[in-house]
Amino acid sequence: MDRYNIKEREQNLVHFRLAEGDDDKEHVMRIFNHLTRSEVAEKAVVKVTRLGEKIKLNRPLLISLDGVESKNFIMDNVSRMKSLDDVLKGVWLSHDLSNDQRDELKKLINDAKMQESVGGDFLFRVRGPPGRGKIVKFWRDQKLKEKV
């Protein structure tokens, strides 16, 4: 059951902090066009659904895409979200993770924080695709790297 759940979520994204409205798909396409420089077509977005009860404000959006390639292309360019206009500032995208994947990611992040508190000259970050993340070590300061 869990393997099916992960496979089903593989081509989904979750979009947070987007203001509620009737034009959710238009906002999503505006963001995707900005991120991918209009390389992801509107037909790539299969379904856009709000999650949670209607009582809450700014509920997350579940975005189903036509394939994993489209999702990965969008996530590869997610750093461009910083340059969105003011209406869409503060929104962010995430992979659609199962509960087990989410718990594993939290554990990895906590392990990275523990290593960083002991690590001294290094930063520790979690990198990799969902479910296959690993902790990577970086120099804390570029000047320290040049001395070695």
C-alpha cells in the first residue's frame, strides 16, 4: 500500500501560502511560467485542488502534473521563486510526501542539525530526491576552505 501511495504522489507538488480564490490554476500557471520560462505547458497541470477544510485561510494546493519530468523541471528551477512579483511573494512549493517520507526527512534534518552543532567548520544539509535524501557536508566559510 505504501509503495503505491509513494508512486501516486511522485508527480504531485504542494503549493503553500497562495491566497484563496477562484483563479488558483491561473496563479499556478503564472508561477510555473515564471519558473520554467514558459516551457511547461498548461496541459501539464492535470488537477489543482485545495487541501483541508474551507474554514482555514490559505489552504495548501495539491497540484497533479502529467509526469515526473514536468515536476522535476519545475523543482529544479524553484530558486527563481524569489523573483516573483509582490502578489505571489512568500509562496513556496514542496514535494508531495507520504507520512513515512515526511518522518524520514524530519529525522535526517534533525541529524544534520546535531552534526552541525558538533561539526565546527562545516554545515550539514539534507540533499537528494524525496525518500532518498542524504546528509551532505559543506564548508561553513569559504576562507577556511582556502586555508586548507
